[in-house]
Amino acid sequence: MKHILQVLRFEYIGCVKTKSFIISTAIFMVLIVLMAFLPGLLFSTQSGNGDVHFTDKEKPVIAVCNKAHDSHEMLTAELTMAYAGYDIRMTDENLSELTAKVGTGEYRFALLLKEPLSCTYITKNNEVFSGATVQLKEILTKLYQTTQLQKAGLSLDASLEVVNAEVKLDTVTSGTDQAQNYWSTYILMMLLYIAIVMYGQMVSQSVVAEKNTRAMEMLITCAKPSHLMFGKVIGSGLAGLTQMVLIVSTALVSVNAVSKDSLPPEIMGLLNFSVDMVLYALLFFVLGYFIYSFLLGALASMASRSEDLNTLISPVMILVVAAFMVVVFSITSGDVNSTLMVVCSYIPFTAPLAIFARIAMSDVAVWEILLSVGVQLVSVYLFGKLAAAIYRIGVLMYGNPPKPTEIIKMLQEQHKANKLTKQSSRS
Amino acid sequence: MELQIRDIEKHFGEKEVLKQVSLTAASGAALGLLGRNGAGKTTTIRIVMGVFFPDKGEVLWNGKPLDRKHIRIGYMPEERGLYPKKRISDQLIYLAMLRGMNHAEAAKACDRWLERMNMSEYKLKKLETLSKGNQQKIQLAATLMCDPQIVILDEPFSGLDPVNAMLLKDVIKEMIAGGAVVLFSSHQMNYIEEFCDSIAILNGGKIILDGRITDIKHSYPRNKIAVTSSQVEQIAPFVIQHMGEEIVSVEPDTTADHTLMIRLKSADSKQKLLQGLSDKGFDVDMFRVCEPSMNDIFVEYTEASV
């Protein structure tokens, strides 16, 4: 136990003190602060003084050739409202003239309204996300509907009221609000996955480095291999946890620091983590991390050089990516309680991600959570034991990594040898 | 105090690596563990260190099973191993703590040993910034920091310049004088002869020769005589005539000037030869029985088999 703590301390300090750890943590924290504050800054400048710089002469021009409606009045009014800061100019120019002037930049864009329901939109560059076409369609449709209603005998006000009417929809959810949790779950899932993969790989690299530099030759004579491994895995895990806690608390603090109104609701939704979700994420990070890093550490102990490492750990890496994919597809499809997901909640490799997504996006019975956590705890214990046995063989083996069958054979032999020594020490 | 390895057997898979290996190393003297590559030296050492369990046999300390929790063992592996990217003081303290020191003791021992190795200025440097010889010294400090009762050194001299080799020799002699049991493995026979009172030669997993070096050397026939003199040209014909039938060969020594190598049929006629040279009044600088060197003995015992 003393050895585990000593190794743990050394690994933790060694890990936290590395430049890459400090830099990556700092980058994450800065990014999160930016994500929280930047939209607020951007939006406030835009709405506050966006159009002040234009004098009348410089105002960009929107040319409209109206051949569909008798009066220009309503069309001009609607367009002026939608395009504040633009000069709405009525003309009689035809398509080619308008196109030419849009081309030279004299007009920002032009509309050629031939019939109430048919309009040509002339623009220099059709931007993908400008939203201009949608907005114009809305304006023109509204105009048509109003005029038609007026023709049918309604007053202008009455017809406008009909056109502008909108149903107010209140949603009441009896269970978990999937829509509201979707993005925050997605983000926590990503963090969970990245953290498990990143720190698991960190463990495997550190194991290979110790073998490669032959530091293991010294260590193995000072402490039991299992103590070395547990110390290393727990130490690196704590380093990872430190990083996660720093990042998540930065996120919580900065979201609370910005005034809620300065953020558009979409972004507020992204950052809408509830405390118990964060706690669940931490729990499943710890479990998932141990499940994977024990395996990765054990496999890494078989490699003598870092070049061998990738080949050795790729099966486990594929497993973790597959687990991630299954869960992401399930939450994207909205059906987080499908049979597949339920099964995945009890398979050690997929359980941390699957059960987390299900808890976050639906109502899961307490016994299901407990069972999944139980399965994971048992797997941590078993994988820990298996990893310790493999590690013991692996760390002093150099040369080509052995085949799986050879590993099993050696494990059996070691088991037999251990039994023998126990017997002989008893007798 | 005495470290005893008794009847150890070990196999890896089908391969038998050690067969009935027994050794005894006493404190205040060094035991040279010799053998060709793959003879089983490292496996033997690892069994002593408790890294491997033997299939049979035991490791004893003063007659009782070696308790590695209480007996401190310092081991310097042939494949040097420390963390290249970590500060020297950090890793020395870490290793000493794993061996049972508390932090304060470890820090003190770290300073003391760096001082002893003339390496104090490098305390806060990363290991990889040091030259190979200096890294070697750090490795030795790491081995000896816990003040071990058993010291196992595997090729400690490789890569050291003569000055550092002197320093290392002094340190090892101190350890021996201080009562540590020293196991010394090397292929550099001159060091073995310098430090070790006894040797054990492993070959193919078996001990094929062990004992005190002087005894081993004395067990060889003492019939080879080297005579150094300025008058070797006159001595050679005299010896042939004087010794007659009792002589095997007389040849000039290829490795030294003015020296004759005289091989006698029996070591008993050595006295007659000396008497003859003396009576004749030759100016003899040196008259010496040629013992086989450690190198000769090693090659003789290990050449034949793998």
C-alpha cells in the first residue's frame, strides 16, 4: 500500500508538472472562457451600433421593381422594417439593368416582383447562411396574404392581425427533457470519451517509456509490479481528474459570471449542465478510465518500444471508439432506451458511456443505474487483477510482443507457479 | 552476514534456465558472478531480488529465508535504467523512498551521494542532459543510496573514463569494507581479479566452477615459469642442457621483453631450475610461476558449451 501511494505521488506530480499537461489545461480553460464571453461581446457590438456608420449617401441600396402590387407603400414599409439601414429604392428597371447594377455594386441586391407570388432575387454572391431568401419569401408571402384578405373584405388591421397570428406552444414534460439536455449531454459525452481515451493512452505511453528507458529494471527491484501498475494508473487518473475538474469548474464559473441575457439561448443551452449530471460524468469517467487504462497499461507492458504500442492497443482503441459511436448514434436518433443501449449499459466497455447518456436523456430506474455501476466496479476489479498478472510478465520481456495465445499460456504458468510458492511457503 | 543461494532451479516455458544453482557470498568480500551471455546470470540476480520466484530452491540470509522487506538490496542493472526526462534529485529520492526511506532521509542521502560522486551541481538537471559516464554515476548513486546490505552490480564499469573508474573502485571498496555483501558481474576480468575474492562461473544454467580465486589458481599445475633477465640468450641453451628430460618447452615470451617462458614436465623440478640459474650466476631480474589469468580460466571453462 505504501508503495502504491509512493508510485501514485510520483506519477501524479510527474504528470501534472509536464509542460504538455499545463499547456493543454490552459488552452482548454481559455477556450471555455472565450466560448462563454465572446458571443456576448460580439452580439452587443452588432445590435448597438451596427448601422451608425452609414450616412444617407453611403446607405446600401436595395432596388425593387414592383409590377405585382398596385401600391408600393406596404412593400416599402415591410422591407424598411426588415432591412433597417438600407435605402429601399423603387425603380422600373428590367432584369438585365438590375443585374448589371447589382454586379457593379450600386445595388446591394434587387427584387423583380412580376406577380404577387413570383419574384426574382438578384444578388452578387448567394451566401449559404445569409437567410435573405427565407426572409424575403416571408415578407412577400405576408404581403400577398394581406392583400388577398383585404380583397375579401377585411380591413387592413384585421388582415394584418390574421397574418401575424401565431400559436403559443407551452411544453410540459413529465420525465427528462431530451431536447433541453441534448447538447449538454452531447458535450459531457464528448468530454467523457476524450478523457477516457486521452488518459488511458497516457498510461500506456508512460508504461512503454519506463520499459524503453529500462527504468523498469530499477523499479521492479524496489516494488511489486502490481503496486507499480496500480500506482501509475491511479496517479495518472488523478492527474486527469485534476484537469477535468479545472476545466469543468472554469466552465461553471464563467457561465455564471456572464449575464444570462448576453448569451443567445442556443449557447446557454449548450452550457446548461446540471450539477448531478457533472457528478455522474465524473463517476463514469473514473469507472471508464479504470476499465480502459488497466487494459491499456497491461497491453503496453508487452511492448518494448513505442512503435509496437499502437499495434498492441489498437483492439482496445477500436472498442472504445465503437462504444462511443453506438452511444452517439443512439442519442442522435433520440432513442436512448433502445434494446441495444440497454444491453450496452451492462457491457463493461460500453457501460460508462451508455448508462451516462441514458441517465442524462431519459429516466432510468435506480436499480438499473446500480446494476450498471456494479458491473463496472466488478470489471474494474477483474481487469485490475488480470492487468497486474499480465504486467508482471510483460515488464521484463523484451523483443517482439507475444501473441495472445502465448500470453494466456504464460498467465497459466504463472498462476501455477504462484500456487506452488504459496504451498511451499505454507509448508 | 552471508547471502546463500541454495539449489535454485528455474525454467521459462520449456526452457530450463537455471539448474541446481548454489552460491554463497559473505560480507566483507565480493563474489564475482561470471558467465557468457545467456548463461543465467541476470535470472539468478533477479531471483535474489525477488523479481522471479524460483521453481525450486531458496535464497537465504544468515541461514533464514531472505526477507526483502527488511534487508536492503542495491541493484545496478546492466541495462541502465532511470528516467531520462526527470530531474536527478526527483528520481533518486523516489527510488530511495520505494526502498523504504522516508522523504527527509532520502533527500539527505541524495545530497550525500551526489556529493560523493562529485555530481552535486547536476542535482536539478534532467538526467538526459548528462554524459553517459555521468549518467552511470547517477545510476550507481541510485543503487547505493538506500545504504544496502546486499549490493549487486552488473557491469558497473562499462562506459567510465579512468578517473571515474577510480572513483567507482573506491566506492565499491568502501562498501566491501563496510560489511556489505557484494555480488559483482562483469566480463572485464581485470576488475573481477581486483575486487573479488571468490568467483562462480555459470554456464548453461549450471555453476561449473566456484571458489576463492587464489585456490582456483593454485589448483592449476604450477609448472610454467617465467624468467626475466638481460641474459635470456645465454639462459635458454643453459636451461635446455641443465634440465634435460624434465623440460617440455623453452620459448621467449611474446608479451614481454627479455623473458623466457619455461614449461616443466612437473612443478616439482621448479626448485632445480632456480638452483641451476643461481649457481651459474645469471643476473635474474624475476623468477615467477605463471598462474593462469582469470581470462584463461573463464575461456577454458565456458568455451566448449554455449
